[in-house]
Amino acid sequence: MARILFAWELGTGYGHIGAFLPAALKLREHGHEVAFALRDLSRFESFLGRHGFAPLQAPVWLPDTPTFPPAVSYTEILFRVGFLNVDGLTGMLKAWRQLLHLVRPDLAIVDHGPTALLAARWLGLRRAVFGTGFASPPRLRPMPSFRSWAEVAPQRLVESEQRVLAVVNEAMARLGGPRLDAIADLFDVEEDFLCTFPELDPYPQRTGARYWGAASTWDDGTAAEWPAGRGAKILVYLVPTYGNLEKVLKQLAELSCRSLVHVPRLSVTPSSRAYSSNVVFCDSPVRMRPALAECDLVVCHGGHGTVAQALLAGRPLMLIPLYIEHLLTARRVVDYNAATMVHPESKSPNYRQLIWDALDGAHSDKAEAFASKYKDFDSDGQTESIAVRCEELLQF
């Protein structure tokens, strides 16, 4: 029996934990012990605790950072999480070292965890990257821009890489660890579990990749209970911190549709429940497979797991991205013509119109084409393949 650590350091939402849960269960079924070091433990019990797993708190970067221009590359994301602060990065690496010594994993599987990857490299651990591709950029020097729609000066990418490399290598020199020649060295791992599809990869320029397909938890959650009556069914997943949440919900209520809404911790805005009978709220995540089979449209922020599940079910989307990872996924789906999108800079979006546009037959046709293309994708088979590959890595 081997011990496998799943480490999640950056990002938000259900997706990171939910995506790995099937693989964790399968690895345990194969006789291995799976440990978790997680950025956010608030949703641990809902997804992992009830399956008997135990959590550890992942070291995370807490200080406020200077105001930077919007990041254009993975390297510039590192600006914001301690990779421009030698003392801070050194402390984070020491914390990860302590955690890794405590767990003593035979394999570390890392989702959006640059400091975890660096610490595992320092200690010579076997390691793999797991995720949607956003936190596993193409191995180029310098790291490429992910804002393909904007002009980014090549020199900016070079200078950003040099700034981060100088800090990383000074921290590693203090700790007696190996230096990096490029940020791409962070991703010198035994396996890259790219749990996405080419159409959703935030780096369309990526070549030679093995796509494992989207990893997600289809069957966890509560049963969907739709409003009574007629009209298209809309499944809505939004967060309570979205500034226009009230406006979205009011415009949903004005549609001749039936909306089932999940907003985590909606009790912080109790007035949000005062809508017409064609909008109902579910306090817990719904069981996605049957809900998607019944609905006509999905409204969400663009989290990869929800988007992928919707497309695999042949459902179009209306997307409201909040973060750059959402935006990259949303743009890929819009380019594929299976979704409409609220642009992050839009001052007064017309949600009603975007929803009606998304329900248009052309978007539904493209979503159904995606589902047809991947009709043979088997999430259970994918999970088994990931577990088998992990076992192969343990033999090296």
C-alpha cells in the first residue's frame, strides 16, 4: 500500500475537491492511503469527510500584495502568491516541507499548487500535476500569455519570468534545493493529468498533450426539484459575492422559464428568496447527472467542472466569469458557439437577453455536437485509468 497526497493551494470553489474525489475513492479501493492538504476546508465535509477522508490545512499565502496589472501569464499569477518575496517564499517552502515530512507521501498529486510543486521538487518526491490545464501551462520559456485576444509584448513575458526566477532561485539557494532554469521546470513531473478536453483547454496552442477528459463528481448532491409549470428549465450555479446576483435572480424571475438556483450560503442575502414561483432555491449542490438530463440551459460563472458536465450532457450555457480561469474557459466555449457570456467589463449586462440567446437553437446544436463527439467518454473508466497510472508512477 502506498500513501498518496493530494495538494491544492490556489483557487476557489467546489471544483478542486470534487474533481479529485472519484480518483481518491478509486485509489483507496485499490488499497492505497490518500491524504489531503487543502486550501479551503469549509467544503471538505460535504465532499470528502463523509467518505472517511481526513484533512490537513495547506500552507497558503495570506499577505496583501501590491496592485499589479491583470496577469497575462502563469508567471504573473505567481507575483500575487509570494514569488516576488524571498523571505515569504522561503517560509512557505519550509511549511510545505514540514507538511510533506508529516505525511511522507510516495506520490504527491498537485492541483494549482506552485509552492507545493517547488517543495516536492526540493525533496525529490514523485509528483504529478492534476487539473483543468490552467495551472499546467505549456512548457515554454518564457511562460506564454493566456490572453490570446490581447497584444502582449514578448519582452513583458521575459521580464516577468526573470523576476520570479531570481526570487525562486535565491530561496532555493538558502534551502539547499535545486535551481530552476525556467518557470517551466516547476512542471517537470512524472505525469500531467490534464483533466479537460481540447475544446476547453485555456492554452489552445498546446501541442502533444494527453487529455484525460474532465474530472468531476456527477452523482453527489441532492435531487433536483424544479418549479412546477411549463417553460424551459434553467440550472443556476452562482456565488453570493457576485455583485449583480440580485439582478440576475430578478431577471430570471421575469422569464417564462423555470429556474433551479444553488447559491452557497445564500442565507447572507435572505431577500434573494423573495421571487416568483418559477424560481426555487436549493441550499446544497444538486446531483448533476439527472439535473442536466432534465434542464435546457446552465447559468454559472464558468467553473470548468460545471461547464464540462453541461457540454457532455449537450446543454448550452450562459456564463458570468469572475476570475481569469473562468474567463478563459468561457471564451473557449463562446468561441465554440455553445454559450453566451457576460463580459467582465460590462457595466449593465442584459441577463434576460443573454439567456434567451443561449437558448437559441444554434448554441444547443453545438452543445449537442460536443456531447456526441465525446459520447464514449466514460468517467468511471477515466477514474480507473488515473488510478492505474498513479500505480505505475509508484513503481519508478
